[in-house]
Amino acid sequence: MSDSLHAVAPPGEADSSWHIGRDGLFSDRQQDEIFIRAEWGVIGHRVRQIGLYGALAFLSATFTDLSVLGPTAVYWSLLLARFGILAWGLWLARVGRAKDVPDVRRVATALLGFELSIMVLFLLVVLAYGGSADYHSITALALIFAGYAYVPVMRREAMWVGGVFTVLFAFVVWTSLHFDAKYVSIALVLFGFANVAGWQIAVSLSRGMRLAWLDRRRLEQQAQAAQQARQRAEQSEENLEHLFDASPMPLVLVRVADSRVLRYNAAAKVLFDPHDLSHGDVFTTDFYENPAQRLQLLERLQAEGTVRQAEVRLKTVGGQGVDALLSMRPLRFAGEDCIVTGMVEISAQKHLEQQLRALAHTDPLTGLQNRRGFFAMVEHALRTRPAGQPGPCIMLIDLDHFKQINDRYGHPVGDEILVEFAQVVLSLLREGDVFARMGGEEFCILLAHPFQTSAGVVRLSLSLGIAGCDAPVQSIDRVLSMADQAMYRAKQGGRNRTELYCD
């Protein structure tokens, strides 16, 4: 099984998932290089020991070469190779002493090459010595264990050196050394155990080092964060005072336990108490026109952790209404749970929105409700009428022969008639009645009246169609259709009359 860890990355690195593979190394090569650089104090010390003591130990075997081979050309060749390995090891020892690794990949490759060169030279020595396989197997096993247990794994290819060496040694034994059947069975067990156990040791050491490093990094980050939190807490009151004093936005600090206002800035003072009317303690419960809205905001703050630009209706100390966008966040202040609230007054904006909404539902010529406004109000009346009670009636009105008035007197006179007609009808309406201009000369109220215009008195007649809105009729479109049919019968019946829709 592999270990999948989510840890805080080292300083300067982005947060990421640090995953350790089956070989004990980080799956991502770049992450493993970060680890090696961070732990070079430990890894470099081991590299130094491997390079120095490994090379010296391998060089000391030159005396055995001389006793076995004598001063032959093979001996001098092996001696030269051993000095080459010594130089290689001394270079690794010098790199291991450095405080920082200059090039991780270069050093990792050099360490792998050093390990391979020792094992290759050993195989050459075995070929040069000849003899029984039993004698050389002890040294081969020692090299395998040393490679797994003492050489730090800086490249994952190093995990396969023991297995490759075992295969090559078996080939040398099979082709060049003396052995018997009993040796083969014992060698299979010993070399198999050496590789399996060595692999587990190397993986365990590598994984342990990386897990320990991740834990240390995490603890360091947590300690640093805790220290920064303590510093921020120590400076919070002073920073909050500066924030309150410098901010042009109204800010209020409230204690959660009793809703008492602990602090507010000059902008909040101007908004809520410009005439300095408040005396003594101030509580947020005094500034909401609708107390239920305050409770809803507190529930939202508790559930979401913050409230952003909530539209609320507040009131000043003097009782004047104020529309505002309100944002809230919890914080700790002087050891207590508090809420800091920022506000932006939008009273002027709300007034403008109301004006625009009114314009959208108003006929610009007569000032009456237009078709959109009329539909909205009638739909509301249909929805809110009590169950079982008669609904409202709609009287669809069309000014008869209005085109002839426009053609004869001109459109300005026609507009005068429409405006005066609207005013006359409005003066006769009851509270709650709806009067609208549906378009052109089509209205919703019947009234016969002589109109005083700049061209003199102009008389006109009306044709009306009336339809009730009783159940089961539920659609304004359907009611208008019925009223329209009744009005059509009024026109067909000679105009200047009223028709009631009947099924």
C-alpha cells in the first residue's frame, strides 16, 4: 500500500498533495528533490560516509589482490580501477560536506554510478580470482545489504541495483566459478532473502525519512501560523481602532452576547445619530424597522459565516427610515465574540428604483396605469380576493369615432381629450378602483362627458363592455376577452351603449 499525504508545502512552494509511492520515494520527482534539498544535512552526511569509507574499504582489498594475483597486468589494472573508485568516493565525500546540495540530479546520478562501479569492479575481481562460488558469495551478500541499508536512495533506479547485481553475479558463478547442487539451493534462499529484506529496509528507511520530514514541516507551519495568530490577536484591537477611524464607510462593532454596540466610527455616527440624540448604551435592536429581519441576518451569519450586501431597512435614532446594504462578519475582540458590520446607504437608489418602477407601469400621456401596470394590479386582485366572494369587474372602454376627432381636430386635440377624459374618470373613481389606458383610445372605465378643448366643446360617446371576474374564471386574459366581446356587441348595437358579457 502507498501512503497518500496532504501536507503543507515548504515556504515558496504552492500547496499540493505529497504522495509517497511503493518505493518509499515521493511519486513526483520534483517533490523528492525538494525533500533532498531540505534534508541535505542528514542525507549529505550519509553520502559523505558512503563515499569516504566505501572507497577506502574497497581500496584496502588491493592487498588481497596482490596476494592472490601477484604483480600481474590484471593486478595493476584492478589497482588502477580501485584508485578511480577512491577518487569518485572522495568527490562524493566533499559534496556531502557542503551545506547545500549544488545539483540534486547530478549528485543522485553520481551516487548511483559509484554504487554500480563498486559492484561491477567486484564482478571483475571475482572473474580474476576464479575459484569456488562459496567464497565470493559472502562478499556479494554484504554488498547487497550495504547497498539497500546504507546508501541513501536519491533516485528510484537505485532500488533495482541489488537485483541487477544478483543476476550478474549468478551469471558469473554459472559461467566461471566452481559450485555444486547444494550451493545453488542455499544461494537461492540467501540471495532471495537479501534482496527482499533489503528492499523492505530501503523502502522503510526512505518512507520514514519522508514522513518525518512532512511531519516536521507541518509542525513548523502550524507553529508559525500559531505565532502569527498570536501576533495578529495582540494587534487586533489597535488595528480595529485604526480601521474604524480611517474608514469612510459606516462601521459598527457589536457584542454578540447582548447586542450592545461597543464601538462605531464617525461615518456611522453621521448616519444614525447626526444630532447626538442618543445617551447611554446603544443596542442594535434599536436600529431595525423590522426586528424579524435582524434575526434572519443573525441566523444567516451563523449558518454561512458571513453576510454580504444584504438589503435592510434601518432607522436612525430620530426614527427616520434608512435603506442600506449591510455586510457582517464575526470576530474576537477583547476576548469576546463580536460582529463587525459595514453599511452603505442606498436610500437615494431605492427612491430612484421606485420612480423607475412607477414609470414602467405608467402611461406617459395621461398618467394612468399602462397595460403592464393594469395587468399586474388586476392579477393581484384576482389572487387576493377571498374564497367564495365575487371578484372585481372589468369595464373595457373604447372612445367611439376617436380617429375622426384626430383627423378633424388634429392629434394634439385628441391628446387633450385623452388627458381630460382620464382626469374626469379619476375624479369619479372609488379608492381601490383601477383605471388604465390600454393603448390608443381604449380604456377600462365608462363615462360620457363633454370635453372642453382649445377647439371648443367636443362631445363623444362611449361603447362599454363589462365582464365579471367570478369563479371559475382565473385568467385576466380570459376576462378581457369576454369584456372585448361585450364591447363589440355594444358597437354593433349602435354604439354609445354598454353591454354585459353573458354566456
